[in-house]
Amino acid sequence: MNRQFPLEAGIIRVDKSRRIVIPQILCSKLPWITGDHPLPGWLLLGSPARCRLLSTTEVDHADLQALQSRIMAEVSAPSGNALLFQDDESAALALRLIEVQLTPPEPGWRLVLPRHISAIMGLRPGESDIAALFLRGHIELWTIEALKLAVSTPLDQIV
């Protein structure tokens, strides 16, 4: 019996300019990635090893508007005392939701990873690969190390 599971994935190279080409099979699953003009998008950094590509419409959703409000509050909050630092998580919050631009096909939709995202994920431009997965209606970008870790648990402990 031949069964095929619905996970779509690809391993892609991060080129020297931090550009990646997202596999067309993944892009075709998202109705907002169409046309022949550059498109705005957003990267939501979920962890140092994993981020999610979002449309502008998704970023306008209530959950992400709450995150944007929190980011704006953290960024614009005045400091009454130069000796007091805000907590690390709050200070870095603005780095977790970043606007990007997708460039149209030929050979596929391209995205330049922001320098800080590439650094946080530990990617070496021109040397690193990254996994692109279609999960729960989104394209996610994972480091290869995170993917290895995700499949390292013995199956008998999962099933």
C-alpha cells in the first residue's frame, strides 16, 4: 500500500546575500503568493531556530496586532534611569516581527533574510541550508539543526 502524507518540505541554500528561493510547491499553497510583482510579507521569529512567513492580512489579525502593540510600547517607552535595563525578552521583541519582501518567480519566489534573523538563526550565508516546511497553513523556515532535533526523539516515545 502506497500512502503519501501531506507534508511539503524542501531544503534550500542560503546564498551569500542571505537570499533564499522558496520552493514553488510551497508558495502555490498560499493564495496570497501570486502574480509577477514583489509582495510584502512578514517573518515572525518563533524561536532562534524557526520562523514563519506571514501575509500582511495575517499580521493585521488581532493576535498579531496585540504583538505589534506590545512591540511599539517596548520600543517607545522612555527610560527614566539609564542604569535600569528592560528585560532581555522585551528589549528584543521588535526583532521577532520583521517586514520582508518576496520577489516573484523565476526560478521561484525569493526572499532575502534580514541580517539579524540570519544571525539569530546561526546561518552562514553561502554555506548554510535551511528547511522550508508547509505547516498548519504557513511556510516555516527551520534551521537544519532544529529539524534534526525535532526528529531525534525515538518514534516509540511519540506514537
